[in-house]
Amino acid sequence: QVQLVESGGGLVQGGESLRLSCTATPSISIFRDMAWYRQAPGKQRDLVARVRGPSSTDYADSVKGRFTISRDTGKNTLYLQMNSLQPEDTALYYCKGERPFASPIWGQGTQVTVSS
């Protein structure tokens, strides 16, 4: 069964860092593109960062220079390194994997809360 499981969320103070992980089963290599999204209460789910193919990345303007997305095929894991966190980064963070000719796969989400 194809599955994505996020981890690494938590409660931090403004200015601190967190690293989110998204572990893929059976293999991360089945996903052509992968991405992190986030959804704050009462708001829509928005794209945070995306990696297309092996290494092409793009980011939402609000996180450029602070967040870094990366994929480790040996560990079947997608990461999101988040630095200089701000209260407006508080949200439920989701991992998404896209496969050719198939529906995307979403993880269950991990909560990130940043206090001021």
C-alpha cells in the first residue's frame, strides 16, 4: 500500500527551527514530484514548497530563504527544514506525492505551532 507519513511537528518559539519528515512506503522513488502544503484554521491549503524530479525546487514567496525542501531516496524520506519560524507559519503541514497516471497521495499531516 502506498503511504506517506509525516513527523517532526511541534511547538516552538518564534525564530526557532524545525525539520519535518515525510516517509514514503513502499518507496519514495515512485513519486515523480513531491511537495509540502500547509493549512491554517479557517484557511485553504496552500503550497509551501515543491521538488520536481530529482532536484528542481520552488517555494512560496512567504517562505523563500527560510525553508528548504529536500528528498533522500536512500531513506525514502522528504524533508522540510524550517528556519526563522514565525507565528504566521502555524498550520497543519501535509506531504503530497504525485505519480504519473495516478491520483496523488497525501499524508495525514503534522502540526506546527509557533508562539510569539
